[in-house]
Amino acid sequence: MKPKKTIRPEHKKQHAKNTIRSIKRHWQLYLIVALPLVYLIVFKYMPIIGSQIAFRDYNFKGGIWHSPFVGLKYFKMFFQSPQFWRLMGNTLGLSVYGIVLGVFPPIILAIALNYVRVRWFGKTVQMVTYMPYFISTVLIVGILSQMLSLTGPVNHLIENLGGQAIHFMGEPKLFKTLYVFSDVWQKTGYNAVIYISALAAVDQELHEAATVDGANIWQRIRYIDIPSIMPTAVILLIMSCGHILTIGYEKVLLLQNDLNMATSDIISTYVYRIGLSGMQYSYSTAIGIFQSVVSLILLLVVNKIADKVADTSLI
């Protein structure tokens, strides 16, 4: 057993001086690191203190620290509520549908752009497919509402072809499809940039050697490009699975109405409704903690499976 090394006081002082000197010399870099660190502490870690109201019967008079402690009361209330299984089914269905449908379009677009030889055409396609990502959610929903309304161009086309107008926005069974397809349209170009970057890192000598050996373009895609971007695809899939229960409520809430409520009501919109509108802060916080815990467990499980199957993981 090796003896422990003792650090002399003068060495500690010298180390501290060197650290201070390094900070002064490279203060710009430390400032760049400090800004996101402060953001994380203020907006991500400090609010965790307030999460204790999930275990308290929160009221304004008692505040966070002096409201009565009720344990797991609100968690049990959510699990036993008649809305629990409906909300879970809608949330999981919408998330899984979006993940499955959203995996392949960015990969296909990235590979196609990678083989475009006309530079201006490739840049134009990339810009056109990338731009929808910067359109606001409100505008996206407005476009959908106008296009798919009973008097909109889509229903006019259906009627001109001899069909009957469809109330797309009020049909419960069409809600998931409208949400997911509009999401894929909006994010495909942005997600494709990640795969384009991965394809740019592929050694061109592999393609040259494959071409010399007589491989056509489809064989090069299958045996060179797809294996090269597979680790990236697995990482993105793992991260997507970590957000299965935490779908943002904004777009769903804007597309939601009384007619499609049966399939559009998810956990996030339910939390918004009972938390902000109903002022049931303890109950909504308990549901939020439940979402976070389940998301963390799913992330760890999928990450472990990916590590075993594809030898790729986040850690």
C-alpha cells in the first residue's frame, strides 16, 4: 500500500495563486462559462427548492416552508384519478408516434443533400427545409387552422374531387396525425443538419475505395453512410425517449378544442389547466415531479439498452 502524499501549506498557497493568476489571464473564457452556469443555477436548480410543495398542502399564507406537510397525498390523488390512464395513453401515444415518424425523414434528407452535386440547389433545399424551424408555434397552428378549416383550400380540393368536407381540427382521431406531421415538417430540416455534420466527418477515402471496387450509390449509402451516422441517430433517439412524458403543452393547447379533447388532452395540458387555471399548485407540482422521475427512468433504461445493443450511449 502506497503512503499518502502530504501537501505542504506553502504548496497549497502556490496552487491557489496559480489558480487566481490563471483566472485573471483567461477571464474572458471564465466569463463565457459563468453565464450558462448562472442560468442553470437560477432557472434550473433553485426552482427545485419549490418542488417541495408537491408534498405539502400549499397555501399563500403558509408559503413554501410553512404549509402543512401531507406526504404523497397528491401523487396518490393523480394515480387514482379517472383521468390518469387517459392522460397517460394520449401522452405516450403522441410521443411514440412522433418519435417513430420523425426518425427517418432527417436521415433521408441529410443523405440526399450529401449526394447533391449542384451546390446552389443543395443549399437552396437545405435553406427551404431549415426555415420552418424558426416559425413560431402560434403561426404554425394558424396556418394549419386556415388550410384545414371547413372552408379552407384542402376541403375545397376534396369537394372538387367529389368528396365530402372533413372537419380536420375537430376530428379526435386525426389530432395525433396533424400534430406529428406538422412537427415533422417543422423540424426535419433542423434535425438533418446534425446528420449532415456527421456525414461530413466520413473519410472520403472509404467512398473512393468503394467506387473503385464497383459499389453503386445505394451500396455506399448502405455500407458507409448509414453505419457512420448510426451512433448519432441512437443518441438522438435516447434523448427523445427521455422526453416521452414531457411534451410541450403550447402546440397541443393551441390545437386543442372541445371536439378533440378525448385524444388531445395530455399530461402537460392537464398540469397547465389545473395548475395555472385551477390554482391547484401542489397537485400540479406532484404531477410534474412524476413526469420528471418517469422521464429519468426511461432515459436510463433506453441508454442502457442502446449501450448493450448498439454499443452507443450518452455516458
